[in-house]
Amino acid sequence: SGSDFIITIVTRLNEYTIVTRLNEYAEIINLFTRILSGILVLRLYASDKTSSMKMPWVILILIFPIMGVGLYLLIGLNGGTHKMRERYAEIDSKLLPMLQTIKSV
């Protein structure tokens, strides 16, 4: 009972200290997140992806900056479509010469 009370007091003081320190940095974190989300939105807008790929990311990043930036950095930068285009270009470079020889026959 006595030790539970002491543990509770120490835990509450620790929570208060952490929350107070986070509140001191909230403005800086907010500014950094907004700047990063703005840069990502401009980068997305300038990318060669289709609009159907860009718009959901732009909306998510603008409405929920912290979650949107985190998800984009985790999922959106995988480069899967770029790798697929390279693979298709490689296949086309091998198959198109064969197709031209078949047409001339």
C-alpha cells in the first residue's frame, strides 16, 4: 500500500515531466512537420506518377500531416512502379526485334 502510493507518485511526476517537455517542443515539431509535408507534396506534384497515384497521397499528407508523412515515407517510396517499368522496357527491348522479323516474313 505504501510502496504502491510512492510508485504512483513517481509515475505521475514522470508523466508530468514528459508532457511538459513535449509541450515545449510542440511548436517546433509542428513547424517541422508542416515544412516536411509541404516539401513532400511539392515533390509528389512534380513526380511523373499518374494523378490517381498522386492525389490520395497529397490529400492524406495535407489533412493528416504526421500520419501522412509517416505512411508516405514507409509505403510511398517503395519504387515498385519504377522497377516494373524498367523490367517491361527490358522485355520490350528483347521482344520488339523479334516482332519486326516476324512481320517481315
